[in-house]
Amino acid sequence: MRATIISSLAAGFLGLALVPSLWAVEPIKPEQFAKLRALIKPEPVEDKWTQIAWMTSLWEARKRAAAEGKPILLWEMDGHPLGCT
């Protein structure tokens, strides 16, 4: 059973290695760049979160939320913002 799994994985990896079109990526041509950028760039309607007056002080946000009777959305992340931990 184990030998069958290992040989199947080996055959799969060998098959991927033998198909160069899966590994080759052509560079973006200058005339295609504007079209691709327009396709990828978010529309203004998709960036509604940037219009929120986000607060960076949890204490100030807590006081404001209590005064206005509103909940708090705490957006927290661990580690370095660039993913370098």
C-alpha cells in the first residue's frame, strides 16, 4: 500500500516536471499591462472599507462606542505586518 502511494506520487511529480508549459510563464507585454491593471484594480465601489474612519486606539474606540451605543469591530493580527516573523 505504502509503496503504491509513493510510486503514484513520484509518477505525478515526474509528469509535472515533463510538462514545461506548466512551469513557463511569459512576461506581460506592455500593450497588455493597462488592460490587466484595469481588470485587477478594485473598483471604487469595492473599496468601501477605506471610507470608514478607523481608529487605532482601542481605548478611544471603546469610549466612543459607549457614548454612541455602538459595537466595536476589533481587527487584530499577530506577527509582523509584512509577514516577516
